[in-house]
Amino acid sequence: MIKKSMFAVLAATGLALTACGGGGASAGAANGSGGDKITMGFAQVGAESGWRTANTKSVQESAKEAGVDLKFSDAQQKQENQIKAIRSFVQQKVDVIAFSPVVESGWDTVLKEAKDAKIPVILTDRAVDSKDTSLYKTFLGSDFVAEGKKAGEWLVEQSKSSEPVNIVEIQGTTGSAPANDRKQGFEDAIKDDPDLKIVASQSGDFTRSGGKQVMEAFLKNNPDIDVVFAHNDDEGLGAIEAIEAAGKVPGKDIKIITIDAVKDGMTALSNGKINFIVECNPLLGDQLMDLAKKVVAGQDVPQRVVTEETTFTMEQAKQVLSSRQY
Ligand code: AHR
């Protein structure tokens, strides 16, 4: 059963968009070695989502602008491919390695190899769960727990009447930092409302096809779904296809909350097919190049650089859609 009153009033959340990609120092100034070209090995997760495509573009464009020689590798969402790429960067003696870990665990050995070769490592977008923080210089990226929390808080805010709300969760890649953290943040936010129940939870691997498949199975096994919490826009967009194929109206019969705010997601939010999006900003390129130059020059950098982000209701999405870059 859907709470009729639940979505009547949409909470107005902060609209200010924060430009996180706006690095700062120019190439020459940031690079303590006097502007010499540095070589960066970058091991990307893959091309699983609109967010990832925007992130790759940002890194490649920023490297070009900053005069950084970028060696780019696409791991196709496989940890063993990323490990191979990092080993090859070590062999090539690059100046700095940056990577966005597919999953959180299992990195100590290869990171130790980079450390022994005196090549600094920057974590970008996703974290590792290693206890040895000396294995990397800094971690640049979003606070994924906060993202999940914002999604859950919005739902709590909309659910003022005392009727049960059945939630299905489409998780991101199993074992990845954003899947682990967004799940935790969302659960924390809804735990004190006894009406909000996660009735099913499964991974859609951060892809549109994964989201569609998982949602098809959810619809078969759960006749009474009120809300989908998808860990990214692509999964939410896949879920929309499954909901429509089942003869239901996404955004009305079943409410949808996602994370990312890429253009396709924002379009669906503007059209009322998604109800709320928490932003995850992929434009990390400029900040990454800035940090890389400092690290190579032996300068101090903060251990953690958190990306600032906002949230979007339908009205807010409509206002920014035409100027959305990605
Ligand atoms: O790590 C960031 C997440 O990975 C984004 O939310 C998702 O779209 C991507 O695939």
C-alpha cells in the first residue's frame, strides 16, 4: 500500500550546486618541481554508468589542461584488471598512480609494491579498507555514507502517516565502498521509523541492465512495493523500464530515490519518474591533478578531501536541467 499523504509535500532542500572540480592552483604553481610534466597512471573502474563516463572525461580533460601525461586503464569492473594496471604503472615508473578501487578490500599487496617503488598513490572516488594508511597519500571523493543518509532522511520526511512502506533496495557493486556506505547511511536514517521496511535488497552492479533485471525479480516476488532506493541513477533508470513493463507508473505507483544526478537521471526526475536524487559529483579531474602535482613535489596534502554535494527534488531538477554538464 502506498501512503497517499507521503509525497504530497516535497521537502525543499538546498539548491546551491557546488563546483567541486574547480581545482585551484595552476600547473606551474602547483608543481613544486617548477612545472615539469608529470606522468600519472590512472586505473579506472570501468564504464558502467553515466557517472563513470563523466568522471573519465573529467580526468582526461583535466590532465590535458594541467599538462599531465595520463596513462589511462579501464578495468571493466574487475579488481584483477586494476591490480594488473597498477603493477604495470609501477614497472613503467610513472610519477604518481591514481585509482578508483572497484571494491574496498584486497589492495595491500599491490599498494605496498607501489610504496616500495616510491611511487605515491592517490585514491580517487572510492576508498580501500586497508588499515595501513601510509599506502596512499590522500583520498579524494564523496562521503557515501552521507549520500545514503540524505536519501533515507528525505524518505522519513515524506512518511509522516503511520502506514507501512515497503522499500526495495538496488545496491551498487557488491563489496564496493559506495554500495557498502550508501546502504549503511540509508539504513541509519530510516531505522527509527517502524513503518519503513526494506523488504528486498540485491546488487544491480551500478548498471542500467542490472537495475532492470533486479527490479523485474523484485516485482515478481513482492506484490506490494512502495519505494525503490537505487544506489545510482542508472540502476534507477533500469528499474523504471521494469516498472513500466509491469504496467505500473514509476514515480507514482512506486516512488524512486537514486544517487548521482547525471543528466538522464535529472531528466527522469524532471518528468516525475524519479522522485528524489542525491548528488554524487563526478567532476574530480581538476582537484586530482592539483593533488597529484603537490604529492609529486613532496608537498603536504590533506589525508581526505571530501566532495561537496547537494540534493534535488523535481522542481529543483527542472531549474538546473538545461545547464547540467553531464
Ligand atoms: O563510485 C561512484 C559510483 O560509481 C557512482 O554512484 C556510480 O554511478 C558509479 O558507477
